[in-house]
Amino acid sequence: MAIRKYFKLYRKLISFSAQLETEYRASFLIELVVEFGYFFVGLVSVSVIFSNIKSIAGWDYYSTLVLMGLGMSASEIVTGIAFVFNLRELPSKIVKGDLDLVLIKPVNSQFAVSLWRPYFALIPPTIFGFIIASYGFIKGNFVFFFPNFIFALSIYICGIICAYCFGMMVSTLSMWIVNANPLPFVAQNTYSMAQRPTEIFKGFWKVLFTYILPLAFFANFPALTLMGKGNLLWLVIAPCLATAFILLSNLFWKKALRSYSSASS
């Protein structure tokens, strides 16, 4: 019942947000141009790098396009759903006492803080990311195998959940840190690391970006699985990590709320 309630509520929030963003169409189009600009710069940088070398840590140009496309799309999804109109505003809401208005709503406060309003200007770049990944897959002559696609999709979704939870926990630190406006941007910018092959990291950094901050499940492992280089162990670990991160972020949020002093207190 609770899950159905939140799905119904989120559908209404999506409709409301779409109306708000398309109210000023010129502004919306400018936002689209800016988002495509970021994407284009990333694509050009990869092309320039591979115009001088043939591979990076075993990744050639086309396999890197698959990785980059999936990584950028995942980053756009998490940023659009949780950050632009939500977590970026959390430090300001805490300082101004506007968080009180969130806490009195008859819904889960973590949901209200992080998922209340999606950002639609990120949808076209997200789709374009999938197109780039598909182009790299086709031009790289990788063989499409439907079970691999399902496995990759499962890992991809779990990676997005982990990324959201990580961003939620970093932003929640605003409860204890004064003038913490940069915190959500720190979490958001960390996602760019997911667009790099994990093979370039060694020792502690490889463990950090694979399991402690499971960015490998964000794009690397889905890309490798899609290209037929996956590991069944990833399919077992991914949902376990996603569940653990959901529980951890919720516990962290509840603990932070106990330290929050409302504007009226």
C-alpha cells in the first residue's frame, strides 16, 4: 500500500514539475542547450584522447563510448531526479528553517527532501547518452545477447540507487556543517569518476571506487556486462549493495534529524 501510494504521488509530482518547467519555454530551451553543451564537451574530450592513443587500460574507443554513454546517462538520471531542485537546496533549507515545511508533510521526509521535484531538462541528454552507448556498442562489433542486457540493466539500476543514496548521505552532512552549500555538488561531481575505467585505479583507490563508493556499478560493470565481459558475482553483489545503501542512507537521515533544530525552537 505504501509503495503504491508513493508511486501515485510521484506521478503527480512529475506532472506538476513538467508544467512548471515548460511554463517558460525559452528558459527551458536554454537549459537544454547548456546540458547538451556539457555532454558535447565530454564527447569531444574522449575523441581527442583516442585520436592519440588506441586504448586505455584495455578499453578502446568504442568500448569507452559505451562506458561514457552509460555513465553520463546514469549521472543525468540521478542529478535530474535528486539534485537540481532537491538536494542542492537542502543546506539552504536547513539554514533558513524551510526544512520545517518539509517535515510537517504527511510523507516520508527523505522522499520529500530528495525526490520531490524532478528536473526535465536532463531527459534529452540522458537519451542522447544511451544513443552514444548504442553507437559504441554497434561500431565496436559487440554481440547483443538478451540475458546480458537484462543483467546489465539490473546492475545499472542498482548502481543508480547506490549513487542516489551516496548523494543523500553527503548532502545530509549539512545538518552538522554550517554553510554547507557545496556538499551536494561534491557528491554530484563524484559521479564523473564513474565514466572512467576502474582498471586505471590501483590499490586503495580501486577498492574505494568499486565497493566503498560503488561507482563501478554505476557504469563500468553494466558496460562490461553488456559487452559480454561480465561476472555473475556482480549480479549478486549489486542488489545487496543497493539494499545496504538504502538502509544506511535512511538511518543516517533519521540520525541527522535528531540533531536538527527547527526555526521555531
